Amino acid sequence: MDKKDEIIARQTEIIRSMTEQNLRRVSADLWGGTPSGQQTGKDAPAKPAHQTPPAEKNEKTEADAPEREDIEALQKELDGYIGLENVKKEVRNLINIAQIYQKRRENGLPTADMSLHMVFSGNPGTGKTMIARLMARVYHSLGILSKGQLVEVDRSGLVAGYVGQTAIKTSKVLEKAAGGVLFVDEAYTLISGSENDFGQEAVDTILKAMEDNRDDLIVIVAGYTDLMHDFIESNPGLRSRFNRYLEFTDYSPEEMLEIFRGNCKKSSYEPDEAAQGKLLEYFQDMTAAQRRTFGNARGVRNVFERILSCQANRLADMDSVTKEDLMQILEQDVAAAVEHA
């Protein structure tokens, strides 16, 4: 064998080895085999896919799932959220329904089909994602969802730019959400009305998954109230599957101040009475249009960060700074922060 033949032989061997490794990785991804291709026992052959019993897959799923939380602790956490009184009431109703549903199953009683897919409507920053995450944990704790994770996406996470790719992209997201909650924010952007838009393909893929995985997938769609109404009414399939609506109202000025106090407490800041009064006045003076763009809890967080920046500027001009100075927020810090807000 000359040198040229030897090089060709080596290249052929490398290609063969790489091909075998790739095939083993694909097999591992699909059937849960050993990724490296190593044998699990001495000279033990890999188990063919068709011999893997369903029970083994279920055991693996349960092992991968997080531990179930105490439902009373989750309800206490819900009660501790600021505002959201109507939402809290509806969530408690859903918890009660789910608990009775589970008790009927445990006692061998028939259970009607229970749709837990939901529409969350309201302005940004009103707690929609927070409640969706809590609901995922609640339903996992009640045994309705096998894992209880929240997968949050918007249009960009579902829709691709070419025919046929959106279904693939959306299916991958649904695979991640299996066993938990798929939270689609600004869901109305999936129906632009354009003939060349692929958003409808994402909607159709989600609807099919809701039917195929009805026992271990919950879908929550969210967005502005009026636009979400148009979204649900745009498709008979959406109307039939989403029958639970939670309306998230804007936080009141007093509730926003309470959120601000919570931000301060978490970060060891102490706003004095004058500073709190100035901030409450700012929240009260916002017009309806300003409130919509403010962002509710997100807006409060932004104001909080601006106040910290103004406090830092004030402290930087002082000759000496004590621990109390570092913690204290004064009226002038708030005034400087909201002046150009």
C-alpha cells in the first residue's frame, strides 16, 4: 500500500468512526440509550428501541421531575402577592376544582374532561407571568402536571421565516413545555391577518398539541385585554379550548408604593416618610395613558433603580458616608428620579 492509499484508508476509517458515533448519539437522544455508546454492563449490548417498555420511560420522567410542593404553602404564597384580588379569587377556585378532580380520580369516580388552559389579559407588569409560574407549580403539586415547569415564549420563539419551519420550531417549544405550562405572551401577534404570515401555523400546531397532550400540558395565552379578545375570537379552535379568563387590572398608586417598599426591603434600603409621600404623589398624578405605558410593577422597578442612581449621586458628594446613609432614601432622591421620568 503506497502513501496515497494509506491516507485514503485512514480517512475512510475516520469517517466510519464518526458515523458510528453520530448514530449512537441519535439513538441516545431518541430512546434514552448511553450517549457515548459504551455498554451499560460487561459486554452488554444496547437495548433495541422496540424493547423499551413504557414503564421505564414513565419512571425516568418521574425521576427527572422536581419534588411536589406543599399546596398550603403555595396558597400562602399566593395570598402574599400585592393586589390581584380578583385573580387570587379565580386561582383559589381553580385550585379547589383541581383538588376535587384529583380526589374523584383517587376514589375511582368518573371525572368530566377538565380544561385548564387559560387566557390572561391585562397591561404589562400586572403579574401575568408570576401567576402563570405559580399555576404550573400548583398543578404539579396536585399531580395534574408531571413536571410543572413554565416555558415562556412570544411570537419570535414560535414563528419562522419560511414555509414548514414554523411547525418545527413550535413543536420544539412544545416538547420543552410537555409536563408543564406553555406561556405565550402577546399571543395576538400570531394572527396578523396577512396571507404570507406563518403565525397561524404556530396556532394550529399548538392547538393540535393541546388535544394530543391534554393530560400533561397546559397552555396560557396572554396580552392586552382587547387584543386577546380578538385573538380568541379569530379561531373556533381557540374559542373551544380556552374557557377560563383571568383579568389582570393595573395596580393602584397605593399598591405600587407597596411594591416599591418591597423592593427596598429586599435590597436593605429605607425610604423615609417624605420620600414615600413624594413617590405616592407621583403615582397618583399619572394619567391613564401614562399608566398604560408605565408598566405597573416593571415601572416601579425602573423608578426604584433610578432612585438608587440619584441616591448614589448624592452620596458621592459627601465627605463621609455611614452605613445608615447607604441605606436611607430621601425625598430629594425621589424628586430627582421622577423629574425626568
